Amino acid sequence: PIYLDYNATTPVDKRVLEKILPYFTEHFGNAASRSHLYGWTAQDAVENARQQIADLIGAEAKEIVFTSGATEANNLAIKGLYELFSTSKNHIITVETEHKAILDVCKHLEKLGCETTYLKPDSAGLISLEQIENAIRPETFLISVMYANNEIGTIQPIREIGALAHKNDILFHTDATQVLGKVAIDVDADNIDLLSLSGHKLYAPKGIGALYIRKKSKASQLIAQIDGGRHERGYRSGTLNVTGIVGLGEACEIAKNELLAENQRLSILRDKLEQGILQNIADVQVNGNIENRLPNLTNISFGGVDGENLLMSFRDIAVSSGSACTSATVEPSYVLKAIGLDDNLAYATIRFSLGKFTTEEEIDFTIKYVKEVVESLR
Ligand code: PLP
């Protein structure tokens, strides 16, 4: 089938793979081995990757901590700060449409005494500064708002939210997993204290990610959640995943060089797909914030069809209904429900996400194919 599920995961870029391979075999050293060339070679590769990642987001290399992915980065950020602040402050502000790797962390902390405000977005998936301002309490230590939503692509006013957080002496975390390589990020200009990212959404391998932690902020005192040999300056113990790290670094450098041109190409293809569906099929709607969203994604609801049948009928295209990360359950997407879709329409919604290897021929085929399938189900 034609792969249109790049927001679930991406294939590894061949240039990334080439860069990684020697670190499985000849350069297999442990980056923590300080007494021989094997260790030094691995450590050099890790530090080079750290710089490549930092360069993509305007950070310093020493502000990057490697994790197993964005789920772990989110856990480290939120649990680590909760533990740091727990005797003084215990309130978090976040959003109903965050990834489960934020929401379930907050739910867990609530059992330990944390209080969370979940802001409700508008029908485009946006939250307002006023909503945040109204939710701030003297006990608020963290605002966590995702940069862009994984299902509907809506991009939040990150810079303004960060500024509001800082004005109130509150730390600001953003889950930017879906944004790296798609939108230019600058942690200074965007007022970000902590940022989560993941390799496998960016043409690097699965099982590698990072947390950016601002050096000159209280965030840098967060409490580690995995203890052991004090790797990563104590923030995250465990022998480093050198191959994953090398891959993530290379993927970030490629993204930095190719971001603008590639995203222009993708948004043209995405618009073609979206217009093709809107113009050729009756009773469809596009979800999310059309004015400001991820360039590679469109989320479309099809009226008058049974949702489960719809997804099952798309044999020739690989797409997603709701988030692949929570696809173990067949509940209607909580993101779509939060922006006001009813259960039926939420079920009958498809996320098409394009990527580096998507071609115009694939988009032309998909438009015709979706029309056929939807009309046969009606
Ligand atoms: N956050 C967001 C917004 C995501 O889309 C995902 C992946 O689907 C994650 C976090 C989880 O990332 P990882 O698979 O690296 O744990």
C-alpha cells in the first residue's frame, strides 16, 4: 500500500543508515569507556550528534539529554519537575489534546498529590492565552503545551505561551515530537525551557529521542527518573544508544539543510490531496487549524459512512484514524472529540500524513481511490 502515515513513523533515511552502520561493528565502543580508543570514538560520535541536534533547535549541545524517545522525554520533564517542586508547588497546566505521553503522566502524578488543569481547545484545536492566564495559580510550576498536534496538525502559539509562562515565573515545556524537521524551532525565541523530541518521526531509528533542558533555568535542576551510572550528567543513566544517537544527529542535520524546500514540496502535495478530496467527494470536512498547521498533514472526516468500515476498506493506502500510538483501543479519538466532533464523525475520520518519499503520482492515485472507497460505502 501507499504509505501516508508519516506522523505515525518514518522510514530511516538511507544517508542516516549509512552513517549509523559502522557504529554497530567497528566503532562499537561504550561511550562511557574513558581509557581506550573504542570508547573515545563512540563518545566523539555522541558529542557530534548532540551538537547536530542542538543546532536544529537553537540550543547548546550540553542542553540535550538523550532518552529512549519522546515518551521518556515527556516523563522525565514532567515527573522530574514535579519531584523538584513538590514541597513548594504542585500545579500543572496542560491541554486536553496532548499526547497520552503527557496526559497519562499527569494522571499518574495526580495520584501522588499533583493537580492538573486540562485546557479545552476551540474547534480548530487552539488554546488561547486568556485560558492559560485564567488557569495560573500561585502553585503552578509548569505549563506543558505541545508544539503541534499529532492528529490534526494544529500549531499552538508557542512563543506567546512561553512568554506568558515566564512572566509568571512558570517553566514552559513543549512536546515538539511532530514538529522537528517540519517547522523551524528556536528554543530562545520561542521561550521554551524544555522540549521533547523523537528520532522515528524524523527519518532516524525508533527508540531514540531527547529532552532539551534549558541550562540557565530552574529546569536544569530537575530530578532524574532513571538512576544508575550517572550517564548524561546524571539526568538519565544507562549506557548510551550510540547507533540511535548517531542516527538522530544525522537526521537533524539533514532536516536543518532540507527543511524549507521539503516542506514547501509537501504542503503543495498535501493541498492537492485535500482539494482533490474536497472537490470530488460530497459531505467531507477538514479538521484542525487550516491557517497554521503541519505542512504534511490533513485530517478529514467523511459524513455518512461507518468509521470502522472506512479504515478497514482502505487496503491500498496506509493511513491512520486517530493516533497510531493509542490504536490499541477502538475508541473515537479524544482529540477529535475535544474539538467538537461527535462520535460517529470522529470514527469516520482519516489522517493522511505525507513525507519525504511521497510522490505526486501517489497523491493522484489516493484522490481517486478515496473517492471510490467512500462512495462504495455510502
Ligand atoms: N508525543 C507526540 C506528539 C507523538 O506524536 C508521539 C508519537 O506518536 C510521542 C510523543 C511518543 O514518541 P515516542 O514514540 O518517541 O515515545
